[in-house]
Amino acid sequence: MTPSEDLIHNMIREFPEFSPLLAEHLEDHDELLPYLLFGDVVRWAQSEVSRDRARVAHLSGWLESRFDQADDVVENLIAVGYVEMLPATPEGDPLLALLGPSLYKVAQDMNLTEPWDAPS
């Protein structure tokens, strides 16, 4: 099992509500594509943050702890697959506020935390 697959299987054990996401993902793609699956996890977090903030906070904390212990592959999966897919401020503020210090730094590096003017 690759480190990315290991992370995802551990995430499913910790968050059984993601089992249907994984099943649908495997049905659609016939293989595990970790970055694509994380897009589904982000959509789940966006839809759940107003209903169950504590559960989404638990996910953020869980990802933070894995990120802090990760090798480069898993670190990149969490940074790009999860954090980079979060909406920028102000839309993403409910999710960005739940990130721990390491993942919040990633969000800052990706310019998700500061309003900016799009080029005209």
C-alpha cells in the first residue's frame, strides 16, 4: 500500500461517513485517485461546516496531525488535495478558520487567506 493509500484508508476508518465517497469514486474511476477523492472530501467539508462544525474541525485537526508527521508524498496530497481546493476568503473563511497552524500556513502560501484583486 502506498503512503497516500494508507492515509486514505486511515481517513475512512476515522471518518466512516467518507465510505460512500470512496465507493462512488472507485466505481467512477476503477482505481483510487487520491487527489480526486480529496476534492470530494473538500465538497463534503463545505456542505457540513455549517451543520456540524465540530466534525469538520475534527477532520481539519486529523489532517493537520498527519501533515505534521508526513513524508513528502502525503504532505503534498494534503496540501494540494485538501488545502488548495478550499475556497479562498471570504467564501472559505468557515473552513480556513478550522485549519491548524501548519495547514493555515499552506493556505497563506496559496493566497487563500488574503483578499486580492483579480487582474483586469
